[in-house]
Amino acid sequence: MPICSICPRHCRLNEGQTGFCKARACVNGEIVPINYGKITSIALDPIEKKPLYHFYSGSKILSVGSFGCNLRCPFCQNYQISMAGLNDSNVQNISPQELANLALKLAQEPAGNIGVAFTYNEPFISYEFVRDCCEILHSVGLKTVLVTNGQINLPPLLDLLPLIDAMNIDLKGFSQEYYDYVGGNLECVKQTIATAYDKCHVEVTTLIVPTKNDNVEAMEKEVAWLASLSPEIPLHLSRYFPRYKSQIDTTPIETLRSLQQAAQKYLKYVYIGNC
């Protein structure tokens, strides 16, 4: 029975079976991405929207997403696509070359596009498509960005990193208990952040959910660990709003400011967002 090698779930799939992420399946005895080239969302965004504040600030980047995710955050902001499968999604097909051509066209226009960001849903589950696109994008001098939850095994991460210029990595919380809540693996995300930091530009985002990951002690542990890699890693503290299956009250601004002050004792750049 084939085993998917992309993320820590290591899904064992029978022929025709789709994995937990809803985007990778067993076809003819091999695990393949059934969302290859299937785009649900595409837009020219400010780079700051990723969010990346220290990577070509003031520029625009062509942003694309597909469907599926290997987490199950109850508060997912993009659940219409991230929690969807092939039969639940409205998709347009685009090849890596077509995407690169569009990105290059936008780079030559007043829009000033710098490349492509793989975002909106989890890009690592579209691993082969991202890899193929990034090879072409780099060959024509464009930048590549991933906005990711960081749930990827080390071998595929190391293979892909030479093709990536910047990443914003979600660090959902700083305990395995919290990662059990969202269906993930904290040590895997830490490994992704530490590995990527040595290879490309990295910024980190933590969505602050009241009663779940909003205490100062947990934040101090998180930022102390980030600072052990580098105190110059930018951290974005993002405001939560009730969404999908979560009806927890919206994060108070005062909570974000308190956590920002705690984080600034360790990190040079701490931002509040989604307000």
C-alpha cells in the first residue's frame, strides 16, 4: 500500500483512495496530487498581504491557490477551498508554463509583479505543481513565495527550498496540545521554520485565538525559541474572528497589544495584523 511522503501524516492509500488533505490520491499505484494545476483562487496582491513585510515591500505578487489542507483548524478563514476536495471546488486548469507566462506578463506591466505566491490553501500538498512552477519562474527571473502551515517532511522540504525565495510560515501555537486542536505536529513546524530560515527569507504568523493560545507565558516560549534562531525573524500576530466551526469571541485588540509587548522583549520586529 503506497504511503504519501509529503507530510507527517504518512497517509497509507489504497488504489483510488484520497488522503486526509483531499488533494493527494493513489492513482495507478502511486501517490499523486489530484489538484495539480487546478486553481480555485488567483489575484495580484500586495506582498504585505501574505504577510511579508521585509521582502520587496511595496511590491505586488501574483497569488494562486488550489484546494485541500493537511490541517483541520476549526477557525479556518479559507475553509471553502481548504476543506474542499476535487468534487467540491470550482477550478480552472493552468499549466506551470501558463502560470509563469501570466506572472511574467504582469511583471512587464505597470502592475509591477515580482513573481508568484502559492497561498490561500496549503501549497505543500500541491508539491509537484509548486516545484514545476518554481523551476520555470526562477528561470525567467521571478520570485517564488510560499504561505504555509509548515506541515512537511524534511526530505521534500530540502528538495524544494533551493527554488523558494521567501516563506511565511504559520506557527499556530507553541504546544502540542494546541496542535492537537488544529490537527498538526508542532515539532514538524519548528523543523520547517529552522530549516527554511537558513535557506530563504522567513517570516512567521501566529493567529491569536482567545482561551486557546492567548496567554503571555506561551507567547514568551514561542518568541524565545524564534529568537534562538534569530531575533530578526519578523513575527505577525494576527487577530482571530469567528469563522467556519469556531464561535469563540473575536480577539480583543488589547490582547494583541499585550502579546506584542511580550514578544518585543525577544524579537526586533513584531506586528499586529488582521485588525
